[in-house]
Amino acid sequence: MRQTTSTGRRGGSRPRQVGAKKQQILEAAAKVFRHKGYDRATLRDIAQEAGLLPGSLYYYIRSKED
């Protein structure tokens, strides 16, 4: 029998995984911004630095401004 978490979800690891991945993306974005500057950085650059496909980045963030 599977246990549910306080959020009612089974397994419970998904929210932590999303949070960890989002932190990885933020760190990658900071690195790209330091090297290229905000205006020259692209979401594709950030995705590449984070080890994601560019389209996958939108699962975690909505825009460059986020």
C-alpha cells in the first residue's frame, strides 16, 4: 500500500524534485547572466547550462523574467 503525503500526493518526491530542478535552473541563469549579461542571455543558453532541452525549461519557469 502506498502512503500519501500531507499534500495528498503519493510518493511525495515530486515537489522536492521540482524545487531542486528550479534551483539548478536559477543557478544556471545566474552563471549565464554573469557571462553574457541579461540582455544577451537567452532561455536556450540557460537551458543548455542547466542540462535541459529548451522547451523543458518552460515546465519550471514561464519566462526569462521569472
